[in-house]
Amino acid sequence: MCENEHLYLVVGCDSNEHHNAWGSTNCNSRGGILVEFLNSSNLEVMNRGNKPTFCSRCRLKVTDITSVAFRVIGSIIDWEV
């Protein structure tokens, strides 16, 4: 719909999926499926680096991701986790 209507799309997601595409230190099958979905939906992951988005006393993980429609990328300035 956003592509058809020329709308910007920004998606914040607490994914619980792991993939190095958004800085996880490991990959799991759900992460691979999510990467395939994002690619097929013309969405780009904005996470860069591996700054943890989930912290507990024994784990640091990158599970929260922000993805955007390709048309939005040029409009984002100084995005941070």
C-alpha cells in the first residue's frame, strides 16, 4: 500500500530474531526468514554496528530493529539505535 500510495514507511520492531544484517553476533532461522521478507518487501534495515538493544544481567543482544522503505533512506539524518 505504501509503495502504491507513495507513502513513507518506517517500522520499529522488537523482533527476537537474530541475524548479522542488523548486528547480531549469531543468526537463527527466524532471522533468515525476516531478512528474506524485508528484502522482498523493499525494506532496508537501518541498524548499523552491533550496539545491543536488549540487555539483561547475563546477555547483550541486538533484537530491536528499524527498517524503512527504500524511498525513506535519503530522508533520515543521524539515525541511532
